[in-house]
Amino acid sequence: MGKPGGQFDIELGLDTFGDRTADDDGVLQSYDRVIRDVIAEGVLADEVGLDFFGVGEHHRADFAVSAPEVVLGAIAAKTKNIALGTAVTVLSSDDPIRVYQRFATLDAISGGRAEVILGRGSFTESFPLFGYDLSRYEELFSDKLDLFSALRSEGPIEWSGTTRPPLQGEQVYPKTAAGSVKTWIGVGGSPESVVRAARYGIPLMLAIIGGEPARFEPFVDLYHRALAEFGQPDLPVGMHSPGHVADSDEQARDELWPHYRDQMTTIGRERGWPATTRGQFEQAAGPNGSLYVGSPETVAAKIVRNIEAVGVNRFDLKYGNGTLGHETKMRSIELYGTKVAPIVREALA
């Protein structure tokens, strides 16, 4: 493993799926309120000096954001420095050309701050919603990623695949000022996906949402070896994990636990998992787990340790977790930007 960051600066970001939050009485907030709250959270992330703010795409009742680029456009108009992107864009059930056009537009609105993280997503509701056959899950992603990769040159497109008619010299507009939209591929730990990202010369974003983060280091090593074999330049690698920051470890865990429990129980019921226990939560929030929950000092130390262990140069904290309230999340963002980030940056300088 190389030095964390390598030739790249260490970056710290946040992302959210726009989870439907609840008020102090446990009443779910309306979708429109949640979307406005996400915009406020993105503005705060910029104000506290963070590097990236990502918004996920979902098409189910427990999340408010199905059109992240629209939300990001609103954030772009109210911010100055922070990079803005998705976490993730479900490319399999979208049109790669429309995705590129939307992000090129966001790039113009934001003055060159747009990023897109392409992935398969962790839910499948978008497939029947948009008329895609789940049995073609792998084919759809592979074919559409191949087309999206061709679009990144912003020149005439000569392309053919299996999921749509070929393109024969067509142009896609608008063009970006920099010549391409900054793109990442989000993966959950499949070696094939890691090698594919390297083959296309696209930066890698690891979703580490369970187990010990250090076990992902071989995927980073594989990515760098594959880049070299494909004759690609060295590229950044990031990681994304859930968490919550509060003034003390006890407060952070007590605030997050009921919302994390309910969210995991709901998802587990759909997928056949057993109910999540407090013991499992505490283990995941412990030194070797994938949850970053605690005081600024605790969370910062864990981020530093795992940036070094995995060998990445960007860490994105998924700060939105189930029905955890907006004001609580705003405090978490404030602490992450003003307390956690300075500790991490100093430690890894």
C-alpha cells in the first residue's frame, strides 16, 4: 500500500440519500421538507469547508430524492467551493447520454464543481419503474458504462452495444469547460468491478458499509495494479461509510442507534436478514467496524486509521441515517467540518 493520498490531496466529504426524517414526536417529515433540508445541509457543508457533498438516487418511500441533479443544482446556486455529486447515480436504469447532459449542466451551474459517481445502487426499484428487466442487471450496467465512458471525451461518438441502437458520430451537448465531467465508479468490493474501473481509467469509490474496513485494502492494490497494466495514469480512490458525529461518544451512539436499528430492520425484513441488535451496532461502531460514530476525536482517529489502512485519499461520511432528525444532522455536519476535518488533515499532512 502506498502513502495515503499518494500524489493526491486528502479530501473529506459527506453524502446522504435524502432519508425521510422524523420530528421529535416521531412524525415523518413531508418529502418537500426533506428536500429543502438536504439543500440546507449541503450549504452548511460548504460553509464548514468540506470538499464534497453527495446526494443519492432512490425510488422508494423512505427516501425523498429521486432526482439528485435538481437538488444539487439548488445547492450549487447557494455555494462557492464544495464539489457536488451523486452517491450514486443508478446508471443501469438511466440513459447515459441524459446522465452526462445533466451533469454537464450541473458543472456549468456550479462553475466546474460537478462529479458523478456511477453505480448499480443497493436497491432495485428503479428497474420495474423505468421498464428494465432485472435479468439483464449485469448487461445493462456494463453496456451503459461503456457508452458513458465514450461520452467523457466530449467528441463525436462512435459506439455500439447491446442495449440500444448504435451512435454514429453524434455530438452530446452541453460541453463542459474542463472537457469532461469528473466521474467515479462506486463499487461494493467485487474484483471484477474494480478491474473494470481501472480499464476505463475512472477513479474508484468503495462503499464500505459492513465488516472491517482494512479488508478492502487488497481491492485498492488490485485497482492500482490494473491501472498500470492497462496503461492508465494513477487515479484517486475514495471510500464511503455511514456514521454520526456528536459532542461525545455516548451521545452520538444514543442519537443514532434507534434510527439505525429501524432502518436496518426495515431493509432486513425485505432481504431476509435478522433484526439488528444493539450489540451488533456497538461492534460496527467500535474500532474495527464500518460505522463512524462518536465524538469528533473518536471519528477523526478512526478516519485517519482507515485512510491509512485501506490506502485511499478521499473519505465520504454518509451522515444521513434513517429518520435521524435534520437539526441533529446539522450539528453532525458542523462538527465534522469544524472539528473532525482539521484533525484528519493535520494527521495526514
